[in-house]
Amino acid sequence: MENLERIIAKILEDANNNANSLLKKADDDAKNILEKSKQKLEKEIKTLENEYEIKLKNELERIKSSTSLKARNIVLAGNGEAIDMIFKKLDEEIKNISSEDMKKYILKTLDGRKLKENEYLVLPKAYENINLDDFNVKISDKISTGFLIEKNGIFENYTLETMIKYNREEIEKIIQSKISD
């Protein structure tokens, strides 16, 4: 019986050792799995944080760019309105040019040119009192500023509205540079 008890004790001891070994191996495996899972989770968290940081940075850049574009558009719109106001003011001013200034404009524009007998200097009615004895002068209600030169029904247009319209892009550049300063 003693042998039987020894065999049973040996079997129980081996079983306990085996169970302890299995428990230790299971515990070690569980710790390894847990450690690997923890490392994988930390890696995933780091990846997500990097992705979030990149998305946040991109979103901030997009917002910054959008805001900058909107600000630029507002400035351009304001400049456009300012230029339009300047042209409206200019239009009002050219309609109120004094006779003396109109005479200076005519003489400077013609720059010593002598009109032929069949050429006429056509002036707006508002400037019919200008003394231009060297020219054949006609008065017209059809123009309000500047003058025309008529020859056989063909007109050279020197009205201020036409000159401004013709040179508008250059005038806008000058105004734009003054606004930008």
C-alpha cells in the first residue's frame, strides 16, 4: 500500500508540477499576448495621433488659405469700388472743366496742328465762349466734354470720356498703385 500511496503521491506531485508548469506557461503566454497587444495598441494610438495631427495641420492650412483668399478678395473688391468711385468723380469733374482749362486741353492736344479750311473744331455748347480764332469752330449739343475735329462728316474724337475710356486700364494701374502704397 505504501507503494500505491507513493505512486499516487508521485502522480499527484507530477500532476501538480505539470499543472504549475502549464499555469506558468499560460501566465507567461498571457503576459506576452498582453504585452504584444499593449505595444500594438500604443502603435495604433501613435499612428492615429499622427494621422490626426496631419489632418489637423492640413485643415488649419486650408482654413488659413481660405481666409487669406477671402481677405484678398475683400481687398480687391474694395479696390474695385474705390476705382469705380474715382472714375465717377472723374466723370463729374470733366463735365465741369472751366473754359480756360478746356482751351488749354484743346491747344495742348492739337500741339500746334493747323486745321485745314474743310476741318472744323467741334465744341460742346458749354464752351461756345472760348476764343479760338485760329480755328473753324462749330458748337454741338451731342458732346459734353473735350472736342471733335470734323472733316467731310468724319470725326476725330477727342472727348474726355473717350480719352478716359481708351486709357482706362492705364489709369486703373496708376490708381491701383496709389491705393496700394
